[in-house]
Amino acid sequence: MGQYFKAVNVSKKEYVDPWYLGVAKLWEWCVNKEAGLFPYLLRKSNESGGGDISHPDAKYAGRWAGDEVYLVGDYDESDLYEKAGNEFTNISQPLVEEYNDFIAEKTFQLKPTGS
């Protein structure tokens, strides 16, 4: 079994479902391309130079920059893992769709497993 981890934004009351992505343990988050969602969500920039977001309707790029964000385990005494799943908005599907549009190269796109 083991401890499972969920990406949680307390400020916006949002989370990324690890089961949708197929990564749940800390080790899995660290060694898989799904971790690329974090720089995408945490991006902070006023410009769109080469390699940056060029789509004007990007809703999730930089969305979590400056927010209270955690990769929280289900064993954590804060109960934030459970609270997020019950009270926060799951942004996994639209986030992955937008992220994959940005990445463009199919080799590096995420292939969600569903929840």
C-alpha cells in the first residue's frame, strides 16, 4: 500500500487527482513526466517569449503561482488530502487537456488513466 499524494491548492480550493494521472506515491510524482504539471501551474511571467505560453486562452498556466500549494500525503495529520477530495474542485481533466496542447509533442504529453 503506502502513502498517496495529491496536489492541492488551498488558496483556490482546487486539486489534481493523482488517480486520474496514474501517479500517487511521492516517488512516482518525482520520477514521472506528470510532475511537469507543477512548473506549468506555478509559472510566473508577464511575457510570452520562446518556449512560453502563446495561447491567449490558457486558463491554467501560472494559475497556482503565489498560492498556498502542497503535495499532501493521505497520512498527513492535517486531513487536507481528504478535505481537498471532498470540498475542493478537481481540475485534473481540463488542466491535462490544456497542458497537452502546450506540450504539443506527443511523446511528452500526459496520458491520464482516469479516476
